[in-house]
Amino acid sequence: MHLNEKKYHELKLISLLKNGSEYAFQLIYDHYRNRVYKQAQTYLKSPSLAQEALQDVFLKLWFSRENLHSDTSLEPWLMTVTKNHLLNQLKTIAHEWIKVADEKLLEGIGYNDVESDLKLKEYKSHFNKAVDRLSEKQREVFLLAREGGLSYQQIAEKLNISPLTVKTHMARALAAIKSYFKESKLVCVFGFF
């Protein structure tokens, strides 16, 4: 395919995507997924985290489709979104490592605070109430991911839905739980969000 034809083809796909074409989305996904995955694998050094990042990037593409420019290539946008997502993911991982190190330090000095234990029980009670308020599908996806430790791909296979649908349910579940805590004027203290 000639360069101008290739550019025309991509611009036509972007136009179709902006109008909600799932077929155009699938073609774009098939074309760019290996580049996004390789970049994610390079940064994260984990196939499962790289796969999750790939899903996140294309989920963002789907939800941002109406704001895309129909006259420019999609590759720079995708690579920028990928890079930003990976940097955020690395920051999250670093914060989790710091949290684990702090917990180990507290265990090492014999941390045993009754007041904190009561707060933890109260927090867990509120957290369970927030999870109970989710729709059936959101709760199922959330529990399979958080308590079952399943990846989005594994959940998709188990529930016979697409990984993108799993990602959407998870995003909505997290937003609903955050909203519950905000409405209740509670602080989320355990890094679930």
C-alpha cells in the first residue's frame, strides 16, 4: 500500500472510530497492539502488567474517540497515552512498595494499636457496604479481580465477556466505591484507589 493510501486508510478509520465503529476500533487495535504491548513490557517488565496496560490504553482510546483529530495520525497520540499511563503505573507500583515496606517496619517494631484496629474494622465495614451497593456484574468483576486475584483476561474468559467490558465494569465499580466514601465523608486509606 502506498504511503498516501496508508495515511488515507488510517484517517478513514479514525473518522469511523469517532462515530463509534467497533470494527474500526478492532482494526486499529490489531494494528497498534504489538507496539503498545512492547513499550509496556519494556517499562513494566511483566507480561501481565503489560497486558493490563494495553487494555487500559485502548480503553482510553475508545472513551476518547470523539475528541480525536480526524486529520492526524493516531500513532503519536497512542504512544503518548501509553507513555503517560506507564509512568503513572510505575508511580503506583512504587507507592505500593513503600506501603509494604512501612507495614513491615510497623510489624517489626511490634505495632499493636487497638484504636487503629477498630478503625480498620470500621473501614472494612464501610468498604463492604460500598461493594454491596454495586450492580451484580460490577460486584462480580470487582471481587474476581480483588479477592480472586484474576486478571481482566481471566475474568473475561470466566464470565464469557470481552476484556474491555471487564475493564469498564471495574472502572465503574471503583468509581462507585470512591463515590460512596466521598458521600460518607470517609477517607480511603488502604490504596484500593
